[in-house]
Amino acid sequence: MSGVRRFAPGAAGELGWTGVERLRYKEEGSAPFRDITRQVLFSQPDQQCELRYFEIAPGGFSTLERHRHTHAVLILRGHGSVRLGDAELPVAEHDLVTVDPLTWHQFRADAGCALGFLCLVSKSRDRPQLPTDEEPAPREIR
Amino acid sequence: MSGVRRFAPGAAGELGWTGVERLRYKEEGSAPFRDITRQVLFSQPDQQCELRYFEIAPGGFSTLERHRHTHAVLILRGHGSVRLGDAELPVAEHDLVTVDPLTWHQFRADAGCALGFLCLVSKSRDRPQLPTDEEPAPREIR
């Protein structure tokens, strides 16, 4: 329905939109990650994409993963870093991050500061792959 | 290509992303609007949606229009108002605005403050309709 939803703190102090369900980041417990909430902002039937909001608590991080679908990310609040392949880059509010197909990536919130970001993906997409002993992620170069 | 683009002022003081083309809002001169820049943030071939950024200069406004496709809007900076059907609602940073099919809508920046917002749409979508004498927009109720 047409309308305006406001951005406000949730039960755990994380920010998000009122009236939009807050989801657990991942159901399965196998992939390492820490302190993340997730909201799907829009789910119009005529749109083939989803805009999601992730918020990583201070010092938290997302799963190191890769997939064939592209990620389009916009940092909405806070600061931290993103690992892209073998690079580690600082990110802050309003930075735009593009993740190409099959590029290893991971987001981290700096200590003392939450990192909130929007992520645009196709509704139909492949599942993320995790590093394995046979196919490890490239060593990070700082 | 994977990477990070920064948010910085453009030639006219408007904000936007470096390395992303700044476009004129509309090519045709028929629809009334004022002081708007536009950027298409992501155009990955595997995504059927576009995330665009519009920035309205202080006191400016977008075209009053409607269309069958839905709009999903997130206010990124500043404050102003949105007309939705016969309502006029204040909007500010981080507010989420949903525009249903065929709902008249128009964004305005407050005097003295630019209004920047993200807008998610399907790549394939119908053209906007403008009010006509035969089918005027509903009278605004403040």
C-alpha cells in the first residue's frame, strides 16, 4: 500500500523500518558470521529484484562468500570495510560497492560503530558458495 | 567491475557518485518539474531492476505523475514532502516511500534543503501519465 515508513531503533538498538519484518541473517548455522539483522524493504510483485537492508553490529561481520549473481551495495550508515577478492577497502556512509560474479566478499563493521547497508539482488539467484579446503578464498592483501 | 565508488559534490554542488554519469531528469520539456539530477547507480545485466538516485535542489519538485509500475523510494538526504494520491506527507532521511500502481505522486524539496532519494523500478516499465483536463489529479488535501 502507498505510504511512508520511518527509520527507527529496534529492540536491540539496531536501526530499521517500522512495519517491516526483521529477519535472522541466515537460518543455517554453518557459515561463520556475527551480529547481523536483515530486512527486505520492498517486495512488489512487478519487480524482479529485492532491496534488502543489513545491519552489522559494531565489530561484527558477514559471511565470506561468493556467487554468480551480482551484488549492488550502498552503505547507509556507519563505517567499516569490505573485502573484495584479495583487497580490503574502507567503506563509509553513501559509498557504492559493486561485487562482480564469483568475487569473494565480506563486510565488517568497525569496532564501536554499526554498519548498515542496502543490497540489491535479483529475486531469482544462485546460492552463495563458501571457501573450502579444495577451493580456498584468495589470501587477503592489505 | 568490483569496486567502491564515493559520494561527492558535483559541478553544481549536488551530491552523487564519482564515475557514474549524471543525467538530465527528462529529455522532453512538456512535464513540469524543477532542478533535478539523476544517476543510474547499478546496471548489472543479470538484474531486472534499476536503482536510480534523484536529487532535487532546494525548493525544487518532480513531475506530478502516475504509472502502472510500482515505485520503491528511500530518502537518502535532506527533507521535503511527497504527495501520494490526495495526501501530502513530510519525508526525511531514511524514510521509505511506497507508491502503488496508478497513484499520483510528486516529490518536493523544502526551501533551503536539497532532497536526495533512491528509487527502485523494473527495467521494463510503462511510461508515466500526466494529469489532463479529462482526468485531473485528485485535489490535494493538506
